[in-house]
Amino acid sequence: MSSRLAVLASGRGSNLRALYEYLSHPPRSNIAQVALALSDHAAAGALDFARLHDIPTGPIEGGTMGADKLLDQLYSHRIDIVVLAGYLRLVPAAVVHAFRGRILNIHPALLPAFGGAGMYGTRVHAAVIAAGARVSGATVHFVDERYDCGAIIAQWPVPVLAADTPQALAARVLRVEHALLPPVIVAVAQARIKLDSEGRATTMHLPNMDDTDFTIDSLDDAALQAAISFALSA
């Protein structure tokens, strides 16, 4: 049975788009599907993309009732796995507990460095450059009750160049985010990787990325098309 995914995003939803495209072709389409898109911003591009592709959408509310309402949406749509893709809020502990081992995040740096509260977007890349780091990258990890502290599943290094600006580094890291996240989600959906009883991610070997059938022509974002093409051809 195909795993039903909920994608939480605060912005334009480029990782949602990459994930949707990756799962649009068999046999991956038989393994997982994006069944719900949620955002804490009503005008988020992620919601526009979801509606365009007939994916149910909904809001994420804060406050003391936020956790209950979020859980209600996840349960009512029979969600199996929750994916944080550019989602900037801390997930309520009740939601983490309910989906422990089934909620993942992608972070634009090599955790445990350059993570934590307030470390998102260009702030992360500015901090990497300011620290003089020679390598950055993307990390997919399980989510726990703290920002960016869950068990690491997979990482993809990206070089930091001498002339990099935060924006240039962000674009380079985003390319690999789009290629790294989807196969990790598929591996979790297939139970090839999971959270063990001690809170560690079991060993994962990424599949051979033979994605010749991965068509991206339907994406309406030319820059995103170029980014995914670059990542998959590397």
C-alpha cells in the first residue's frame, strides 16, 4: 500500500515540487504519494502548487490548540509520514510523539553544525560563510522535540567557494536538497530506514539514482527545473 505523505512548508515549496515530481512515476508512485500540503502562511507558494496539482491543503495554526488541529488534519487524511520541507516552526511535541520515526526534516547545512532555533534560509548560509567553513551541504533527519536535533539519516556535502555569497551558496545547496530528499522519503516509506529503540537512524544506503524517467518538464519554475537537472546529472 502506498504511504500517504503530508508536506509542511512555510515558503514557495520547491522541495514539495521536487518530491511530487519524483513520486509521479512508477514504481515510486506505488510506494508513496503526497496526500496533503499544510502551511503556516496562507499565501505560501507551496499551497498554490498543491492546489494546482489537486493535493488537499490546509492551514497550520499556532497557540495552545495548534497541536490538536494539526493532528486532526493528519489523521483525517490518513497520513503515514510527515515531511518538513522549508517549514520554519517548531513542531508541537504531541505531533512529534504521535509520528515518532515517521516525521522528517531537510536542513540546508551539515548538522549538527549550523542548526537550531533561528537557523533557516540565508541565515544558515551566512553563518557557514562567516565561520570560514569549506564544506556545507544538506541533511535529512528524523524530527524530535528540538530544532534540528533528531537522528541524522542522510547528508550530501556541497563545497563553499571563496567568492560565495549566502545567496549563491543557498542555490547550490538547494540543488542537492531536491535530489537528496525524495529517495530518503521513499526509503522510509519502504521501511528500509527507521528510527531504532535508542533514537538512532538505522543504516541507509541511497539507491542508485538512475532517474532517466524522472521528467521535470511539467514544473513551472525554470530555475527549479535547472536545479534538479544539475543535481541528478552530477
